[in-house]
Amino acid sequence: MKKFLLLLCATTIISGCQVITPEECRSTDWLSRGQGDGTKGRSANFLNEYILECTKANVPVDSEAWKKGYKEGLLTYCIAENGFRVGQQGLAYNSVCPNDSFLKNYNLGRAEYELEQRKQQLQSQITQLRNKLATEADHQAKKELKHEIKHLEKRLDSLYRPNVSFEINL
């Protein structure tokens, strides 16, 4: 998640916070753009950004067409199955879905994503300790490293055998 946020910030800085170019303002099919934004689960605030940027370029935004397309796109985005997928991929949820099943599944998927992130973190720590162990000369330091590796391996193993079961709400 941190990498995604850093990439988003870097992209925003490079683009100068511009969500649409003047050329795009002139050529955009606002119904299609709204559908795309809805299908991606973007915030409805994107419309305000489009209006701001396109006004600077003296180009009107067809807000009604965008809103119609956005609502159509949300119908695709807000299905329960997609909630799990969005959460499992670690993507942000912008609170755009009116149904509870999307959010419940998003939370289940997000929990799985966070579990996978934790597993990767523990695996990385174990690898680092094993590398350190391979070059360590001091007997006592080696013993401590082995103990720490075993401890982390137990924690990792417990993540592969969770006590909780869940069911996806469709």
C-alpha cells in the first residue's frame, strides 16, 4: 500500500495534479469517461477536477453525461465479487457503493491482502537473518540468530493455518 501511495504522489507531482489535459477536455466523450471512472470505483469528486481543469482550457464539461456514465460504471464496480477482488489487490475503496455486500467482501479481501503482506514481510526478515547467519562467525551470535529465525518461522507458520474461516457474501 505504501508503494502505491508513493507512486500516486509521484505521479501527481509530475503531472501537477492535473487529472485531464486541455486536449482531453476537447475530445472526451463524457459518457464514456464517466463509465470508466465508475467502473474503476473512483470518487465522484473526479467530476469537480474535470470541471476545474477544463474550465481553465475554456472547454465545457458535459456533467450530466458524465454522471449518467458514472452511475452505469458503478453498477459494474459495485458487485459483491468485485469487492473481494479490489480488497485482495490492496486497492483503495472510495466508499462509492451503496450495497453492503461490496463492502463486506472488500473487507474480507483486504484482510487477505494484509495477511499476504505480513507473510511476505516475515519471509523477508527470515531471509535476511539466514544471510546474516551464513556470514556470522561468533557462536553465541549464531545461536541467537537461529533462535530468532525459528521464532519468525513459527509466526509465519501460524499465518498459513489461521483459526478463522470465512465465507464470501455474494
